[in-house]
Amino acid sequence: MQVNQSLSEDVLPHQASGPASVYCPSSAERLYGIDQKLRQTAQLVSLVVGQLEACEFDPTTPARRVLEQLDATVEKLLSRFGLDQPSPPSIAQPCAYKQLSAQALSTARICLLLIVEPDALLCDMLSSGLGSQGYHTVAVSDGVAALEWIARSGIQPDLILTEHTLDRSMDGVQLVQKIRGQFNRITPAIILTADTKKQVTQSALTADCVLLRKPVSLNVLRATLGAALSTQAAVPTTHAMPSSHPPVMYVVDEDAVLRNNLRSVLESVGYLVRDYCTAEQFLGSYAGDKRGCLIIEARPSGINGLEVVARLKAQGDELPILMISCNSRVADVVDAMRAGVCDFIEKPFRYQQLLTSVKKALASQVATESTQVLRKAAIDHISHLTARQRQIMAMVLDGHPSKNIAADLGISQRTVEKHRASIMSRTEAKSIPELARIALAAGEKTPVAAADGKRNGLIP
């Protein structure tokens, strides 16, 4: 079992500084590039052999048809590596290559890679090597340990990289199938093996897993992981926040492993993170002066999640809240949503699921803050009206024409018209519908029928 730890990119021609200068690699760099190409070619050939071992060719099949099947197999494997048919070198290639690498890194930052490898040294090398590429990795030695970690951590893996031969209880393919069945989702999986038996190849391909034969280079492994990620349903990956004033994520959970994992993924996309073991610790240090989001366990020891929500609401704090739980009842979910919780997430969850909920919660906070600003401005406008003007405004918005208002109040119609003009001026409303919106924002009692002034004949 050998792993090439080189993380360098393939040697590609690229343009140096200046419009006319072209970089020429040295002899050593060229040899290194050839070595990398040979290693990748060897891995590709290994994959082709594995695919062919799983294929049953009819002896009566014409040779041309066999060649077509072989060509289709190679083309499929090339697509898994994210490669196209060979093309002449171009100085534009490095830019495209870096762009693909940046896209893969952005996706990797919000994904959890579960590594299952009995060999302790190789397991550590895989974890550190892929971790340096931006992946959040968890490494365990066997299938039982993998399932226990998922149950304990409350997090679903987005990718699985496992050795085929694990222990007597299950092999790598069976582990993948158990995880997929638990979450009812086709989690991308890569099976590593040095076994050349046909049964191993068939079981991996039948389970829709990618099979890589050892020894495997880290570059090939990275390319295969990137291709596996690209096969998943498209998810938004633009979670990074501006660095000037990033929102603060308050994480409250008794499980230190979960807190550390959430801190890692949230910080990787630009959020500030403050974590607490108990709700009491959070309430004792929370100042409410930062834009952010609270992620809290529904039923921790001491003060539970709903009590925290009630205390914040009582203080007039509109901090968006996400509640997580491993043993939730329907009643708990209903109570949480009624209390104003933005989302209720059941463990185990995926990082991407949590980040999407955080993004929506922050958007709702912006909307709430905008509504509060409008309400404050509307109240300020209405406060400039006299008691008589507020009375006339209510009657205008109730659909009464000036003539009827004058008769009801025992004043002249001309006086009503002056009051109406003053109301429009002091509230800075340009129309009756706009006046209705200001009154509604300020909490004034305004019927829906007054939304269209012209239709109700309110504008003389």
C-alpha cells in the first residue's frame, strides 16, 4: 500500500509576467510532469481493467461492437477524472485548470469526507493529505466505528472513501449501502482495494461505487473525489461572508465533538463562531450587539431551547434561531416553529443542509431589520399628526369621502380638505395607497378596503 503524497499540480505551460514571455519548464520539472502523467495513466488503466473484468462479452459479438464498448468504457472513466479528449497545449489551459481547482476547493469546504481504512498509517496519510486540500475529514478504522461516529456526531458524510476489506462484520461496499439506506440518499463512494478478484469489482460497480486499485496517487484520488462531488445534485456553495463584518454563529450543544465540527465548517466559509456547552453560558455572555444566528440543541440539560427562544423574544431580540435535535417529536417541531424558530434540523444532518438553513435565517434577519426600520419611520410620521388629523385619516382609509367626513364630524368640507392635505404632507405620502401602507406599518387600524384610494373615490 503506497500513497503518493505529492500535492503539486501537473506541469502545464503557462504565461509568465509580460505579454510575450512564455514559461519553459526545466528538465527536472519536465521529468516530474512525465512521472505524474505516467502515474495517472497507470491508475486509469487500472480502472479500465476493473471495468472490463465486470463486463461479460458474448463470444459471438462482432469485433467492431466490442471495440465500441471498450471506447465507451474509456470515455466514461475519462469523464470521472474530469478529462476530455487530448488537445494541443495552450497557454489558456492553466487558467481553466486553476478555475476548476478553485471550484472543487469551494465545494470541498462544505463537505464531510468519511475515510474508513484499517491501516493506521495509510488512514492518517489520507486524512492529512486530503485535509490539506480543503476537505473536512473524519478517519476511522472499520465499518462499526464509522456507523458509531455518525450516530454520535449527528453529522452525515457527503463522501465516503473506504477500503474494501474491513472486518468480518461488513466490507466497504456493505458499509456504503448501510449508510445510504440509513439516510435514503445515494452518498458518493470510492472503494480502495488491492484485491483483483472479479467479485470485488462487480460488487463495487453494482453498488454504483467508484473502484480504485492500490497503489493510488493522491492527485488521482483528489480528481476522483472532485468528480464524485460533481455528480451530486447542485447545491449553492456561495456561503462565504464578507470579511469586514461577518455574522456571528452562536452554537449551543453539550457534545464537544459536534461543536468543534460545526466551528470548523462555519469558520471555513467566513462566519465567526462562539460555542457554548449550555444555554446558561450562552445567555450569560450574549450581548445582542452582533448580527448572527443561534444554533441550539432542542433539549440540553438545564434551560431547554424553547426557554431560550422565549427569553430572547421577551427582550425584543430578533436573533434568528435554528434548533437541532436527535430525538425530536412532532410536537417538539410544532412548538418550535410556533415559537418563531427559523428551522428545525434533525440529527444526523449534512453540512450543506445546515449552511443553507443558516443562509435563509440570516436573510430573514435582514428582512426583519428592514421591517423594523420601516415601522420606526412610519411611527415617526404618524406622531406628527394631531388627534383630529389621525381621526380624519382613519375615516379616509375607511373609504369615506370628504363630504361624509365633514357631516359626521360637524365641520366644513373645506376644513376636511385642509386636514387631508396636511396629513399627506406630514406623512410624506404621495397617494392614498402609500398612506395606507404607512399607517399599517405604524400599527394603525386600517381596513384592507382602503388600499386603493382611487377605486374607492377617496381622491377628489
